[in-house]
Amino acid sequence: MPFAIKVRKIDRHGAQHPETLAVDIESREMAGGLVHRLAGSYPQNGRTLPPLTRWFRSEGGLHLIWVQPQ
């Protein structure tokens, strides 16, 4: 089953609609590694629940990034 990577900005008005960053990733582990590295490229980042979901803060605000089956 292929996986996708999604990202969504969170602000004081609530969560915005998710955007797709990548599709057709072969495995859950590969997609999770990409999510980990993408979020980790920002100084402020961390893990959250559910699994394979991370958060990061950029100049544009707070974001969630996660793995999702296609």
C-alpha cells in the first residue's frame, strides 16, 4: 500500500486544510523517516500522537506533518 505525507498549519483560528507534500511512498517506514527528517530540519520540532505525526514551528507558524495511507 502506498503512503502520502500531509502537512497542515495550525493557528489561533484552528487547523487549515491539509496539503499533500508527497505521494506514492513505498512503505510506512520510509514515509515515517521522511516526516521525521522534514520536521527535524526546523529548530523547534517534536513528536505528537498519533504515531508518525510530528510538529514543527517555522516563520509561518505551527505545523503538523504526518503519514497517511493513500
